[in-house]
Amino acid sequence: MQIFLFLLIILSFLIFSLFLINYEYANSNGIRNNFGLDILPALNVDDTPISLWVEFKPSMVESIVKEKRQLILKLIDIDTNNTYIPKSTEISIFKNIYNNGNITEELFLNGTFVSDVDSLTLEFNSYDNKKEGKYNNSIKDSKVLANSNGIIHVNQPVLNSGYYHLKVKVNISNLGIKNQDFLQFDTFLSLGDIVKIKDFNGAKEENINILSYNDIVVNKSFNKDTNEISFKIPFNYNLTRIEEGFIYIHTELKIPKELSKSYNYNNSNIKINDINFKEISSGSVSVDPFSNSSSLIIHYILDSNSLFKLTKEMENTANTPLERTIKFSLIP
């Protein structure tokens, strides 16, 4: 009798385990803050390393420019580059919203999509009037079918520069993979921002371009008295994520060569959060006078070590709640 009960318990456990294998999500976290592209860590599925390719095209946009903007997803074997056509793809996208010094994560898009080709493309801001492959976030369809090219036209919401959190659940029950029906991926993806300071220093034909590869530029200014250029991007000072080593900040100032003489690198005061960049890291700023024939490019580059120092500095000096931004400035 005891042997019978023991065998019954073992059999019940095996059946329960099989149920979990069939329906449990495989989790992968691609929190690497990539600039417009992420190939997530592969999941070992039936001895096949399957990954999710997610990409914004273009990777940087200027908000005032009307253009088609795409989010492309592919399920790939990273060893062979073979692609798969899943039964369906459930996508939840959250966007970081900056308001009054704080950052909140708000739902941007949620839906289940089906494509008959080996890629799924959400095409935003397309203003396409075709009926097939159309998504509107005010319409709660159970599933949205892509057109013959794997494209779904998204008229709402509008896709602009920002920092996005993507949660993707892929139904692979049609692929005949034993004991695996779903894969789940989690990643953060940046759509870069381009803004201009126009009529710079009275030169109406000259603009200074600000490029942020990470997030939207929330504040830009030019001080005519000191010629100081400054701008900010949202940043959540989270030591846990910084210590994981996945965060990397990159912004740029592109100054026309005609104006760059005023901004001699050796004589300029270049700051990050009002701290001289050399106190953070000598590598946090670099100047490139060569790659662009018409502009001097100043790169602000912050790795995890630099961001850790900035966070500690902010915590030590703040008498009020931290403003969730990083400020970049250049004073000739």
C-alpha cells in the first residue's frame, strides 16, 4: 500500500510538472538599454537558442518631422539566423513619461498580433487608410492580423522619441516544439531624439543639433550672455540597475564648424549635472572634429561607473527629492 501511494505521488508530480512545462513562460530579460536595437539573450528551446530581435527604424527621430516609424520584431535562431513564424505575438509597451521632475511608466500599447511572414512590423504615424493590418489603441480587438508584408499600420498612439519597456509573449505552439508553447521576453528600448537650437548667436542659417540616443530631450537652452549651451534628458537614478552594469548614456552636441572656434575644447567648461566632467571620468566627454566635415561633435558618454558616481553625488548633495534628469552643459 505504501509503495502504491508513493508511486501515485510520483505520477501526480510528473503530470503536474508536464502541465507547467507546457504552459509556463520562459523568461528572458534584455535590460541593456540599447539604442534602437536589441537582440535578447537566447532561450534554450529544444536545444535551439531562440532569441527575439526588436528594432526601432529609424533609431533616432526629430519629433516635428512627419515620417513613418517602425518597431520590428523577429524570432530567430541565433546560431543559424533562421527565423520562425509564431502563431501569435502579444505585445505590451510601456513608455517613460517625464513630468515635473518625476518619471512614471505608462501603458503605451497593448495587443495581440498575427503575421504570416517571419517578421512583425508595427508601423506608426503612417496615416494609412488601408483596412488590412490596422491597429488603433481605442479599438479592443482580440487579435490584429498583419497585411501580406507582415505590417500593421498603427494610427494611434503616435510614436515619438522616448524610453520604452517592451514585454513580449510569443505563442510558438504551432512550431511543434516539445513541451514549450510560449516564450516571454522583456527589454527596454530607446528611440533617440534630435532637437535644434536655431538662430544660434544671431547666425540665422546656423543650428546646433542636440542628439540623445537614450530618451527625449526635455529641456534645452542657450544663454546669450555666457554662450552656455545646456540640455537635459530624463534619467531614473536607480542604483540597483546601475550596478547591474547594463546602462549606458550617450548624447551629442553638433556645432557648426563656423561657430566651433568659440568652443575651443581646451578652454571650454564642460559639465554634467553642473560637475566638471573630469571629476566624473576623463572619458565621459570626447571631441570629434573629423568625422563630420561641417560640424564639431562633442560626445557625452556615461558608463555604469560614471552613472554610479553621479547618483552618489546627487544623493549626497540633494536637500530635496532628486530631479530625474541628467544635465549636460558647455560653456566657452
